[in-house]
Amino acid sequence: MQNFTFYNPTQIEFGKAKEQEIGKHLHVNGVKKVLLTYGSDRIKKDGLFDTVVASLKAEGIAFVEFGGIQSNPLLSKVYEGVALAKKEEVDGLLAVGGGSVLDSTKAIAAGALYEGDVWDFFIGKAAPSVALPIFDIITLAATGSEMNMGGVVTNEATKEKFAIQSPLLYPKVSIINPKLQMSVSKEYLVYSASDIIAHSIEGYFTASVQPKIISRQVEAVIKTVIETTEKLLENPNDYEARGEFAWAATCALNGTTYVGTSGFSYPNHMIEHVLSALYDVPHGAGLSVVMPAWMKWYKSKNKAQFERFAKEIFGLDSADEGIKALESWFNKIGTPTKLSQFDLDKSNFEEIIKVGLGNATYFGVGSIYTQKVFEEILTNAL
């Protein structure tokens, strides 16, 4: 094990009816007025909004609504949220929804106390020095944003899908009630499974230093996702499976699967961010296309780890067998594995590669992911 520092200050409240206590958590943290962020009106139709409001009112906490945050969240919506947070002089933010809502909320939390353009934080022009406290009730298990310090937003003007990161953006309290996730559609369940696996394999395959204990943790997350996804496709109301799926999503990107790991990168996310920025492809769906294609190109660079993946996850021997098994599983659960499923083909390569080369530089892997490499990986995805 190498030297490492691990820090994660987020308080997780996991279980049934935990959302009823959100007002108390805000009160304990001294919040008096929140910007309540969410996506669609689904939270109003299913009663969650009323539950949250009742909890806030019981603690005397005022709130301002900010809904309409979409999947693949947009910078323009973040700008709206920043302006509203400043106008209403809120002293906290409460996200009720999935990762897109929470990622946008993190950006708003930083932007609300910044005099410049919040996009500065995404392009490295500035770093947050202060941010409003963030709380959330997570309704979709996928991104792990409920227990990390990052968020991803698309600048629709530049077609750049970049990240904001700061220790100031760890949520203070995150509520995970698996029951609230039972209404997630089949499509977003399988896209989420892909997203969690992608978070897990980035370091697993690309790290120059990868402790065995961390490989085992990653494998446990992936096997849990495979097992529980299949159970949830049969019975979406299986609380135990839903709970394990949700916790796997959190663990995949809360830092625990990267402890003592070094020399890694995020190539699958780097490539997929191009697809979702250009074509509004659902993030997890894009990842299930990118992963097998990237793995076929990258396998020779870490043969032993690919063989380990095949053996530990699928009980197979070779790297090729493991990759094929993952792709077959994606096909089995119904998440895309080919660009053609997004109506994309070779005619889109030029546009994808142009944006991709910029992404590669942003991700710090520009010397590796050249035009030729992009062409190889994209060809694998046809």
C-alpha cells in the first residue's frame, strides 16, 4: 500500500422513512432557508415533495423551489439556480432527485457565493473558496454524487461536459431510502448499472498501482450490481436488492475503491462525455457502449488485470472472454452496446473525435488518446 489520505465527511442516513427527518438535519446544521432543487414533477405526484415540505415546516425552515433540472444537466440551468439562490439569499441547498439534480446543486452551491462565472470552476480558471452547505435525498442510484465532492455539467454552448470538484461540495447529509428508488424505470435501472460498473473499472484497469484489497472491493461492487440488477428486473420492489444496489452505487465513487490506487485515469467517462454532450445520450447508456469498445482496445496494456476480471466476475479465463461476457450481460439487461443504437455511425466520427480530443486534454490523457486511438475505439463500437 502506498501512502494515502482519505477524507469523506458526508453523513449517510440510509433506510426507510429517513426522508422524513431532513428538516432536523438542516436545523442541526443551522440552515434557515434552502433552495429546494429537483427534476421533474414526479416527486410531487408520488408524495415525496409533500413529505419534504412537511419536514421543513416542522423545523421552521423556509424554502424556494427550483425544479426542471434534466438528465445530462445543463450549465444554463445552473446559471438560473445561481441567480435564484443569490436573489433569495438562501443559506443552504437541498437536492431531491438523482445525480443530475445533485450535480447541478453542487455547482449552484459554489456559484451562489462567487462573483465570477461558475464555469470558471469547471475549466480550472478558479477554485471554490466557499460554498453553501448541500443536503440531498437521492432517488436514483447511479452517480455516487451523494458521497463525493464532484459534479458534472454540460456547457451547451461549447459542447463541453466537464466536472467541478472541491471538498466544499461534499454533501453534509445524504439520505438514501431504497423505497424511493422503486419507481425508477427499467431503462434507467440498467443505465445506472452500467454507470456504477464504469465508475468501478476506471481505476481497476488503468492504475499503475492497484492494491489487491481495492481490486477485491471493486469486484464486490460489480458482482453486487450484476446480481441485484437481475433481481430488480424481475421484481422492482425487492427492497433488499434495491438497498444493495443503492449502496454499491455509493461505494463505487465515494473514494473507498480508490484508496492507495495511483496512476489511473477515467477514459470511459472521457469518451462518453462526448456522446452525452453532443447527442444527449443517457450517460449510463453511453458508457455501456464505450466500455466494451475501450476494453477491446486497452486489454493488452494490463493483460493480467483483464484476466483477473474475467475470472473473478464471470468465472472465465481470458481477457477476451471477460469482455465478451460483460458486453453480453449489457445486451441481456437491455442497455445499448453499439453506436448504431443511438443512430450514430462513421459519419459522426469526425464530430466525436474533434470534441473528444479536447476532452482528452482536459482529462490529462491527451498524449494517449490521439485521433487514431479514438478511431479504433469508435470502430469497436460500431
